[in-house]
Amino acid sequence: MLTAGFLAVTLSKSLMLPTYDLVIRNGMVIDGSGNPAYYADIAINSGVIQEIGTISETGKQEIDANNMAVTPGFIDVHTHAENVIELPNAENFVRMGVTSIVIGNCGGSELDLGSFFAKLEKDPVSVNVASLVGQNTVRRSAMGGNFDRLPSDSEMTKMKASVRRAMEDGAVGLSTGLIYLPGAYSKTEEIIELAKIAGEYRGVYATHMRSEGTNIFSAIEEMIRIGVESKCRVEYSHIKLSGENVWGRTNEVLARLEKARAEGLEITQDQYAYTASSTSISTLLPDSALEGGTAELKKKLDDPIQRAAIAKDMTDRLALRKRTDYGYAVIASCRADSRLNGKNLIEAAQIRLGKSTLADQIETVFWIQLNGGASAVFHGMSEPDVTAFMQHPNTMIACDASCREYGEGVPHPRGYGNNARVLGRYVRELKTIRLEDAVRKMTSLPAQTFRLKNRGILKVGMAADINIFDPALVTDPSTYVDPHKYSTGFKAVIVNGKLVVKNDEHTGVRSGVPLRREGYKTRSTVQEFHSTIVEPADCCAGA
Ligand SMILES: [Zn+2]
């Protein structure tokens, strides 16, 4: 009887069609909550997690995850990957485990998000995409060419309408980039008016503040005031202390954020795990020089008095940061002279002018800016500060990068390695944070903060965005000098149930979907999803 029964079960099992699309077996499940890992199988059908536990049924596809971490797909809330339309494989992202990105940061976004999301639906990309609406974009479109002023009433009405439309089209919030034009000219009150609309739709206000260095504390006050007065929760973008004169003040920054939170403001932050930043070289010039564009800049520089004044302003700003040269600024991609790529401004001046005093470096910045500009990498942070911010429980991991064109220029390595670097360098080697906490910072914390329903936690009913990687091997080979290297150690990266990365190679699959704000176009439903988000544990080692 026993033998016959056993045979019957075996027979019926072997004859049965697979129950699931995909079964991941024997993995070390790190569910994204911050809780300790546990061992289980995971079954997936139609892009959704169906079961977690001991799974006896089979899958059409099976992955043995023995000795591997199985985590939710990583969610990167601070990217500049609007170019995902042109680079739909988003290879640098998925190959470091990022399955969902938020674009539209630092004030720059698509203006017509409805059409953008429709495009993504028609021609899918390899990652899920959410977007903020950028205040610089909105301000530029409403105010025309002259920005160093208050908006008129009708321009303000236009800006509000643009933000409202974007929120109804599914934006997850409003972003600012207050060191960039034209946003740099906005008064706090103007931003509050726009953030109120994002808040009305339960969006987030994500901000690249007016200063991350010398004036950082007044910038933080402005950020908090905007959140409080607009009743909009706040995401502090790429938290850092930039410049030696402010290094070491992490406790003051974090204490201020915690005070704001204690007083009722939902405020969180994100960071990338590097001591260098990256942005346009134009940020070295004063705003007043950049106002009006390249033609206006040329006129100002043609006037010896104005040229000297701009150079003095730059020298003074360097001195405030306790610097006497631009050796910390490395050109990533110069449109007019590719010989400068990978060179700091001292070296660049030497190449262009045959000499390299500070005056020559400033002349080189002028020349670059007048000839198409350049992106640059700025070595301005300290490792202990990066570590202290990472250990705070409310800090997410986000790379601040675009989709990388493989081999193009010498861009910041964060676009290729950020998540793998946290898992390899900061978790495994330096033991700065626990593996479970690192995963939480890349999954449930961003999902909860940006209200991305059904993502960021491994749980039955959630979308099957899943990473399978080897915690002992995961690595970021990308460096400042040689950045075009994909992260390694990923056995599988799964987006909506489909393998997008297999054994560290892109499969060509594009199974990403647009992530519109929950309840977009209907304001009555936005309250409901609060209850479906799992509250993660606040348990960060060493915080
Ligand atoms: Zn930024």
C-alpha cells in the first residue's frame, strides 16, 4: 500500500504540468524589512509572488539559490535616467540589482508625464520607472527666458497647473535642484506653493538643496520649512557634507532631521556610497554669470572687468572651502575636447594652455563652459561622513546617475556600482551596516517613502522583482579612472517575474512597467494604500 501510494504520488507529480512560472529554491531570503534572513523557496506566477516556504510543486523555470541571498529588487529613488527611453536595457542599473528607478530628480523632469508613461507602456524598458515632476522644468516652461525674478501671477498659475497635471498623470512628487538655473532664483515661498500641490496628492518633495557645503544649515532650514508649510513629506536628496570646512558635522545634520521628524514632518534621505559627487562643471561658475545662457556668458567674459569679477567670485568660493586649486574637480565628459576626459582641472589647464596656475584653471573652466560644457566628478566628501550618513536608519541608497552609454566619457562610477559597492565594501568588508539593513535601505524604505505599492518586500501578493546574488562575491569593479565596468555577483535579477539579468549578463528582456503614483487621476483612493505597506524595522547597527 505504502509503496503503491508513494508511486502514485511520484507518478502524478512527474506527469503534472508545472504549477508555477518560476520557482527559486533554497535561497537565503532577506525580505527587505530589515529582519534577519531565513531559508525558503519562492514561487512566482504571472509576475507575482504566489508562495514563500517549502514548495513541493515545480516551476517551468527553476533557479537553485543555494548559498545565495534572495532579496527584493532594489529601488533607486534618486536617478537621472530620463534617457532610459534611448537606453531601454538600463544595463548599468539592472546589473547592480536595481529593478525600479525614480527619475525627474534635482528639478529636471519630463514636463508631460502622461505621454512619457504611455511611451514606456508602448515600448517597455528593463526597469520599472516612477517619476517626480521637476521644478526647474516647470519654471522654465512657465517663465520664458528671464528667470532672475519673481514669477508673475499668471506664471505662478501656469506652474501650479503643470505640477497638478503631472501629479494627476502619476508623478510621485515634486523635485527641486536649487543650485541649478532657473530654480536657483526661486524664493522659498514660490516652492512652498508648488509643494502644497504635491502634498495634496500625497506626493513627496525631493530636494537638491541650495547648499551642501558652506551654507548647508540654512539650506536644511529652508527644506524643513517647505515641508512643514506645504504639508508635504520631504526627501533630502543625496545627503552629504561637501567641502572640508563642513566635514564632521553629520551629528548636527542628523539631529536637525530627527528634531523635524519628532515635530511631525515625514523626512527621509538618500545617499550614494562615494566621497566624490558629479554634476555639470557650470556649478563652479556664479549663477549671475550663467543667467541668460552661453551667448550672455560670452558677452560678460568679453568685458575684462566682468571677467575679473567672475574669476574673483570663483577664487573666493574656493577659499571658503579651504582650497587653493581645482585639483578636486575631474572632467568626466567634455564635449569640445575629449582629451580632457578623466583629467582634473590642473591637468586640463596644462593640456590646453601649457600652464596650470589657478588663473589658468579658471580660464579653462571658462573655455569649457563657452564650448558646450562638461560633466565633472568632484572629490569633496569625507569617508567618515559617508559612513555616518549610511548608518542612519532613514537613509536610502540611491546612485544619482543616468543610464550609462557603455564606454562613453569617464563618468562617475556610482552609475555602475553604487548598490554592489554598499553590499561589497560597506557590508562585507568594512561591516559598516548589516546585510539586512543594507537591503532594507534599497527596498522597503524607498518603496514606503515613495509609496510604491506592492514593491520592496518579499511577501505573497507582491510584484516579483527579485535579486539573487552571492553576498560573498558581489562587487563593484567600476572606478573613477576606469568606470565602464558592470557590477558582478548577480545570479539573477528578476523584474515582474522575468529574468532580466542571468549570471551577470543582460538577457535582453524588457519587463519593466511605469510606476504611477497610486491613485493617480483619482484623489479619493490615495489614503487606502498606507495600510498595505509593511512597516520596516528601524534597527540599524551602529546608528
Ligand atoms: Zn542633485
